[in-house]
Amino acid sequence: MSELINNNQSRKELLKHMILQLHEGVAPEAVKARLIELMSKVPYGLVVEVEQELINEGLPEEEVLRLCDVHTQALEGHIDLSAMKIVAPGHPVDTFKQENRELEKVAKQLQVIFESIDNEYHQYGSATTVNKIRGLFNSLTDVDKHYRRKENLLFPFLEKYGITGPPKVMWGKHDETRDLLKNALHALDMPSSSADQMKLKIEVNLQPAAKAITDMIMKEEEILFPMTLDKLTETDWYEIYQQTNEIGYCLFDPQIEWKPSGVDRTTESAETGNEIKLPSGRFSNEELLSLLNTVPFDMTFVDRDDKVKYFSQGKERIFDRNRAILGRDVRMCHPPSSVHIVDQIIADFKSGKADSAPFWINLGGKFIHIEYFALRNPEGEYLGTLEVSQELTEKRSLQGDQRLLSYRKKESGTEIVEPIETTKNVEIPKAGELINKINMNKPQWLDRSHIKITLDARPLLAQGIHPLERVQQEAATLNSGEVYEIITPFPPMPMIEKLEAAGFTSFSEQVEGLFHTFFLKAK
């Protein structure tokens, strides 16, 4: 038996089998007990390989996401980190870990308050206690920068090495945490005049949000970081390090500059053959030309010697441009009456007095916005002036939201807007929505005639009363196939999870800023 267990392939198959058991509903504690019995330690690489293989074999990423926390519960404390590489201070992984320590401090402060909420209300009163908790949650929202660095800097490198499943699953957990934090702050905005009311908020809204952050720390430090240190090169890490400042840090300000030995990262723009290389990407000449001519505005570039050097050639031009102006002094491209303005703009740009100059005019019934920008190199030296012109008549009249997919195309000079007919309601979700919970397609079972109870929870919430207990009690009185509806100002995620755990099926939609959530009692 020990020979079988010590074989990596066998251990991987065993781990896969046990994770599938979790998906089939086997209790996490039972699976965890088997892990302890059969394997003293699980190499972290196996966890990633198994998760990726399960997705490749057809297990939906949404299903992996749904049970990600169950996997964590079963594996926590049983992942072998002995082979994890040690990083120097200032390394991106070191910075991530330092941020985690700060997040843990805030979470522990919250836990102390949660466990002594009666004393907090008695000693400091409701307003002071709520403000103290709100301040700590405001600190926790800084985790967004921590997550964005993973999503936009770290995950692309993992994908380059063929690891796509785990980053998608982890990104989904990020979004769940963002929504839980949003719900927690919404709950704190509702009055809580007693410690009992706050206890309910802690259980339903606050505790889940704080726990989601600390659970993610385990996933990062026992699985993600060891894996990335194995896969990424020092050059990869230095590229991540150089771009980190653009996003920022979470509750921690690194003071140590990190540069790996033997890595020379001089950033420069260059053109090689038919490819133009830039610090943030590269284009072929054809791609760059198409991009510049597709952006919805006109651009003209005047170099440091005041000569016209470039103009875009979009399909709809606002002002006439032709190749005859190339190399021409910019003053010669304007009527004599406005040359003094051109002179002033260029002089102020060159001296550093100004960086941009906006104008707008009404021309032939159209609203035209024109803005001049000074171009400078990293040392601040003047490189030239960019003129950007936009026709904004239609955009100025926009109101409300446009979240349903539609296309624009041009036929015979006329622009046609076509709504898209699909079997799904294709709606672009707002950033941070829990897409796997706030569904975008109405299920067949949602028929108004099946709704037996509707509760508008806003008056209760305004009194500091959380509706969860009432909803659980009233939903329990439904017959099979009947539906309970609740209306809230934010997604009731913990309520959804509790009723789903009790056997209900849920669906949520946002209507005019309110969330309508429906619970179907199982037949």
C-alpha cells in the first residue's frame, strides 16, 4: 500500500478521486480524514495539476469555483511546502505575503470585536462600535489592489505556461470576496440599535466577508505562490515587479528595491522588421495602422520642431488632412487669425507651463471637442504636440445604461444599430457581480403565478433588522414548486447560500437598482 501511495501518479489519481468525492457530496471532514490516513502530505504541484486536469476533462470551471472552499477545507494543513523556494525581501511574492500579514491583522481586530460585541455596545455604544467596524472593513477593501496585481500581472504569466484553470477559479473567488465586502459595507450602512441586531449582521454579512479574505491567504501561500515560483523565471518576476507600482499596494508600502542578479531589463521602444515593440506590447505595422485609424477620434502629431509629422486616417474625418501637410510648419496649417493661439500653446507646452489645452465648438449642428496635449519623455523633455478631435454630439445625449449587446455597422453612409437576438439575455455584468449567483437568464420555473410570498426587505433593513430569519421561516411554509421573492438594495449572497444549502433553487436579477431574488422550493 505504501508503494502505491508514494508513487506520484497514484497519489495524483487518488487526489483527483477524492476531489470528485467532494463534488459528489461526500462530507469534507470524511475526505480530510482519508487524506490524513492515506497521505501524510500532498505536494502542492499535485493540487494544481489535478484541478487543471479536472477542468480539461470537462468539469465546469463554475463547479470548481463553487466547491473551491470545500477543497480548501479538506486540504488545509496537508499541503507539502518543504520544497517551496525562498524569496528575497522586495520580491513580488514577498510583497504579497507582507500584505497578507497586514490583512490578517485587520481580520483579527474584527474577530475580537465580533466575539465581544455585547461588551462593545455596552462600553462604546452602537455608533462608535459600527464606525470602528466600518473603518476596519474600509481597510479590507484595499485587498482589491492585491487581487488586481494577481489578475493583471501574475495570472498572464501562468497562462503563458499553460496553467489556465486555477487562475480562472481564483479570479472567480476574488469577485465573490469583492461582493461580500460590498454587502458588508451595505449592511453597516443600515442602522443597528442593539447588539442582537449587530450579531445577526456579523453572522450573515460581516463574518463571511472577513473569512473570504483569510481563506484566500491560505490558497495563495500554500498553492499559488509555490506554483508560480516553480514556473516563472527571474525575468518574468522582474517584469511583474516593474509594473507593480502602476496598480499599487495593499496596506503595505515596500521600502526595499528588488532586482534579480543577471537580469537586465532596460525598457526601450524599438522596431524590428515588421514589428514595433513597446513597453506594454507590440504591433505589426498593419495592426498599428488599423488601430490608429479605428479609434473614434482624429489625431495629428506635431514634432518638437513644430513640423506636422503624422495624422490618422479614420473613416469619418472632422477636419480635412492630406499628405501635403506632412513636414509643414504647424503655423502654416491655421488661418492667420488663430496663429497667435498656436504660438501660445506651443510656447507654454515647451516651457512646461501647461500640458493640455481643450476647446469645443458647435459646427454644422455637431458638437466638436478639440484638445491639444504636450508629449514628453520620462525626463520631462518636450517631444511635440498631439491634437485630438472628437465629434461628441451623440455621446452628450446618452442617458441611463446600455447593457444589452447591440452592434453598429454602416451601410451606404448610414449607421445602423442592431440589437442582438440570442437565446440568452446577453447583458454585460457590472464589475464585481457574482455572475454565478446573480444569474443572467431567467429560469423556466420563474412564473409570477408560482410566487406565493413577496417581501420588500427595505423597511426591515432601515430598522436594522436583517430579514434572513423571517425568510427562512416563511420559505419553509411553501409547498413544492412554490416561489418566495425578496427585494433588497444589494445582492443577498449569504441568504442565497443558506437557502440553497436547505434545498432551495435561487435566481436573482437587478431591476432599477434593486435586487429581486427568488427561491424555488424543491419538488
